Amino acid sequence: MFRHYLKVAWRGFKRASVFSFINITGLTIGLTCSMLILLFVKDELSFDKFHEHGHQIYRVVSQSTFKGESKISSNTGLLEGPRFAAHVPGIRSFVRIEYDGTDFKKGTEVQSMNFFRADSNFFVFFSFPLIAGNPATCLKDPYSIVLSKTEAIRQFGSTDILGKTVLLKEDTTFKPYTVTAVAKDCPQNSSIRFNALSPIKVSAADEANPQNWFSSFLNTFVMLDDHANLGQVERQMKNYYFKDASVTFKSLLQQYGLSASEASMEDYRLQPIAAMHLDKAISSGNGISATSNPVYSYILSGIALFILLIACINFINLTIARSLKRAKEIGIRKVVGSNKKQLIIQFMGESIILCMISFCLALLLTELLLPLFNTLANKSLSLSYLLDAGLIASLAGLFALTSFIAGFYPALVLTRFEPTKILYNRFDVQGKNYLQKSLVVVQFTIASFFVILTFVVYQQFKFLTSADLGYDDNNLVLIEQYNAQPKGAIFQKMLSENPAIKEVAAKNGGLHSTLAKTSGGAVINFLSDMITPNFLDELKIPILTGRNFSPTNPTDSIDKILVNEAFVKEAGWTAPLGQKITITPEDNKVVEVIGVVKNYHYGSMNEPINPQVFRWQDINKLNAFYIKIQPGMSSAALNHIKTTYQALFPLSPYSYNFVQQSNKMQYSDIAKWRQILLFGGLVTIIISFMGLFGLSVLSSERRRKEIGIRKVYGASVGGIIRLLTTDYLKLVLLSLIIAAPITYMAAHKFLETMLYRIPLSVRLFIIPDLLVILLAFLTIYLQTRQSATVNPVKSLKND
């Protein structure tokens, strides 16, 4: 019996090869997308769950308030770990991790290294296996170092390297560190990823200084006892902290001129290590890999579900539409004794065979597409991830569900036909086709949703990457160097002598915040930028009122400042020139405003422009060089910059960034959204139009005689095409109308997350809708034109 069903199914596939191809292709694409997304979601959910005592490990995080603004941070100081472990019951041990990007020397070559420092119990606390070395003692010596397998091979060509030395830079000299262990490479689903690890160095004076409660620059992890109560531990942490640090906190408030209502003490809590990766409320830092937005997993899962649903809809629609061709087969089977159960088994069997073929092809396609998907998702997934009991069960469930959805309903419809009506051609298979039409509407509603949303995200990305930032970042190269030798002026002079270089200015590297008090008593937290006098001119940042620093007036570097518009607004000044502020952390240094700079986007356009103060600094004390290159002379300029840099700073690794490219990289998140939605939109469109093409073919075949009769009575080719296309185009148009409000809400929600955004105009909907209608028309037209031009004699000769 099984062999008979298999033979019948194979004959059916061969007779309807086009529709079998459409079904198999649609299901293959749907299953491939589902497999890829299952791999992605599995990886996201598995982060940091490989640690043996992971259920007991927590990261210390804190919440504080400054001037009414609440902030949650994962940064801690030196004291949280040792003092909480010593005074809070339930905390068994702690580990502090400090990111300390440094340089290492190999022969005469100097390179940067991804370098961490940690407490000596790091490899006992966490489950990072060692290839060689003792986990309990490898970090005891202050000048010991543990290398990852990849780093060991890169440095020495082998992992058998215990006792060998690595030269690491400390201040201005290189010191030897002894390799005491080699660790396996960190798993890709680990938030802590190191190439090299050395002991954290904390002096007794630092451990005793209570101000180190408030100097946050590392991550602290604690391990709780087996039966510790989390809520109780957090309350005891808070009580001890207030008891131990409140006096110091009050003195700091007084030092910075703040009141108790303007700033609060930290409210410490514990975050499970397994929750770090998907917790967007707490940003990562200090070398901990960036958190991921769990929304990505939800969106991707939704896309996979929609794509699979569309593929199943294609299967159902095409199977029912083809029922006319199989009607007599069903009638004859019923006449010779086949019952409903046997027919359902036959049609379900055909569905399962199709799904099995699609499933095997999907596995192959998944393997082929994994490199591209890894690039898209910034992952390193492999098909071996599928060799997991839970994931195999998920895939088996996916296969069973797809087979059932795609085959059960068509089987029920086809087995309801009455044999007498079938054999005498007195039946109407199609009826009014409400289900079929509804499924087409659902398909194109989903497809148009993706197309419109992709267009909105694309336009927003285009806006962010092409918007006026308030300064000129064209042909601008940034080089940062941290060599302590004061050679900035020489570097500037040597670069400026080359005709390929237009100008060189300098600034302090990174973003530095500090506090100041205005004459009116307002305390302002601002970004402090130390610059050379030509910095603003080089970047074409306008001065709205007042003047720039003048090289002919050396006192400008002592007590004069420039402020931006945001500072003026927060200070509440109407006449900013001549105003004085007191910089509290610098022994209450008083400085005077001589100019107001127009606001510019020094960071991402997803961040607000904060108060900013510019001060003149000697170029020899600055480390970020902004080099303006003559247009069309990048190659010559970069060669000269590299040669000059390496001659002046031989102990510092050379690297450069084009500022414009770095600015665009700030929007990698939205770029990922754009890629994900484009991927979903393309796949849904392809599957939907494949299904529409198949339905138009079947519709033309079903109405073959009607078309012939109409042509005999004088109907034109254009009229026939209009007749055959109108019904489906109405369904596509209806789907666009249904998709519009849904897409509007989704697009509005997306744009709300952007500080600067495009207006949600009608144009964003009309353009993609017209594209969908045009593609739908072309899909149907290609088939219907062929049917409309057939000689009516061929259509009617059998009647």
C-alpha cells in the first residue's frame, strides 16, 4: 500500500512539475529561513550559560540619579567586590575584571592587544578551560599572563609556551610578563572574551581609600552561596554601602557644589550573568561584549513564521486550485472502493513527501547560506549547532507542523467530492473561493508590510548617514596616539609640509565629562574638550557669537573658554559673552566665556547634543590628531602620515580612521535592521509572487474554454487580459489597504526610537505600494497574455 501511495505521488509530481517546483521551492525557502533564525535565537539565548556555577554568578550593577536623570550602570570601582564579599552574608567570592587595552612588542614590531586584568581566582570562578597551566595559581604572580589558544599560536606558533615571556607596555616602557597558562578560545556565546589576561594590580592604599567607591572603571562579579536569598543579599549590600560610603559621598557633594537633591548614592543590585547579553537597559563596557537587543530575536522569529506561513499558504492555494485536474481521479478511486481515510492518507502522504524533500534541501541551503547569514547577523554560527536535543526537537516539530498545515486542509477539501457529480462534471470545485482569496490577501498583506517597512528603515538610514552633522567630515582622518613623548607640534609641522595635507588640528581623545557652577548657582555637567585654536576652523564648526582662541593672545589658554549652544541653554544665559563659570573638580578654577559655538553632532545622531566646553591646550599635550586631506590625494597623504608617525612614535602602533566612515559605523544597529527587513521582504515577495504566478496559471487553465468562447464572440486580447488580471489585482490592492495601518503603527514605533527622524509621510507608503502592484501585474500578465493569445479553436476542439 505504501509503495502504491508513493508511486501515485511521484506520478502526480511529474504531471504537475511547475506547481511541485513552486511548492518545494517555497517550502524550502521558508524552512531555510526558519532554520537560520532558530540557530540565531538559540545562540542569543545560550549566552553565558556554559559556566559551571552560572546560576550562582551575578554582575554587580547600580542605579543612580543626577539632576533628576536616572542611570543604570555596570561599572563599579575597586571596593564593591572585596567589601561586599567580606561584609554581606550570602556572597561567597568575587572577581573584578578590568579592560586594559595595551601594546605588546614582538621583535621591533609594536601591536595593540585585547588585554584584560582580573583577580587571581578568575579561572576558578568562571568556566574557561585551560589547555595548559593551573587555574588556581596561574594569576598569582603580578607579572604573569594567560594567553588564549589563538593568541598563543599568533605569538609563538604553538600552545606549548609555559614559561615564555611577552613584552607589555606599562607607561613608557615594555616589561616582561611570563606565560603561566594557555586557555581555550572563549566561546562565541560568551560576553567575556579575552586574548590575554593578567592579574589586576590594586595597592593597599587603593583598597583602603573610601573614594574608590565612586571611581567606576571595571566590572565586578560575585558568586552567591547555594541557598542565598537574592533579595536579602541586595538589601544587605545596600545597607552596608550606605553605612560605609555616606560620609565620603557627602564630602564629594560639597567638593563639587552639589546638593543632596541633585545627586544620589548608588543603589546596588545583582544581575544574573545569563541575563547580561539580552538586557539593553544596562549597557556593557570595560571589554564586556556589547549587549544584544532581544527584539531582534522576536522580529526574526516573526519573520520566519510569516515566511513559513506564506509558503504553506502557497501549498494550500495551489493544491486546492489544482483540485479540478484531480477530481476524476478522486471520483474513480471512490467508485472502486477507496474511503475518505485512505484518500486523506494519500494526500497527507504527498504533503509529507514534498515537505521531506523541502526539508533536506533546506538543510543543504542552510549550510550554504550560513557564511552570508553570519555576516548579516555578526555571528559565527555553524550547522553543528543543530546537533542539540532541544533544537532537533524544535526542527522535528517544525517539520510536522509544516506537513500538517500544508497538507491536511487540502486533503479534507479534495476528499469531500461526490463521485457521481465528479464523473458527470456536475460539481463546482472552486465555489466563491473565499478561503483561497483570503489566503492571497494574507500573503500580500505580509509581503507589503515588509516592503513598506524596509523602505521606511532605508530612508531613515539614508537620512542619518547623509544629514548635516554641523561640521565637515569629508577627507578627514583621525589618528590617536598615546606615546607620552611631547612631539605633537613636530608631528603637526611635518605633516603640514606635505602638499597632500591641507591642515592638522588636535583634540583630547575620547569624551570627558566634568562639572561646573555658573555665577547664577546652576551646576552643569558638560563635555570638556581640549583643542588647538585651529580645530574649529578645520572642521568648519561655526562660532555664532564672540571669537575663537587667538594665537596672539596667550592668556586665552589660561582662563578663557568657548561653550556650545546647549551649554548656554542649560545655564539660562541671554548674554553669554563675559560670563564666568567655576570648574569644581579643578580646585574651583574660574574661566570666562569668549565665544559660543554652534551645536554639532560630536556623537551619533541617536544621542542628544549635551553642554560642551572648549579650552585651548598645547598640541604637545593632546593625542587625537584631525588631519584634513586634499581631495583626490588620499593615497599620497596616508603614506606620508604613516611614515611620519612611525618615525616619531616607533613604540606606538599605527592606525587611522576616516571620520566619515566612523560616523556611518555608528548606525550599524539600524543598518542591521535594514538588512533583516530587506531579507524578510525579498523572501516574502518571491514566495508570494511564485504563488500568484501558479494561481494565475491554474485560473487560465480553468477558464480556457470560457476564454475561447469570448474570443469567438469578438473579445480582444487586451479585454481577456483585463478579465484575468482584475480579480487578483483587486486582492493585492485589498491587502495593501489592510497592511497600511499595521505598517504605519510599526513604522511609527520604529521612528519613535530615533532622536532625529524622517517624517512619516504618505510618500513612504505610495512608492513601495506601487512597486508591489506593478510586480503583481507583471507576474499575472506574463501568464495571462499567453492564455489570451491562444487560438480559440485549440481551446474548443474537444467540445
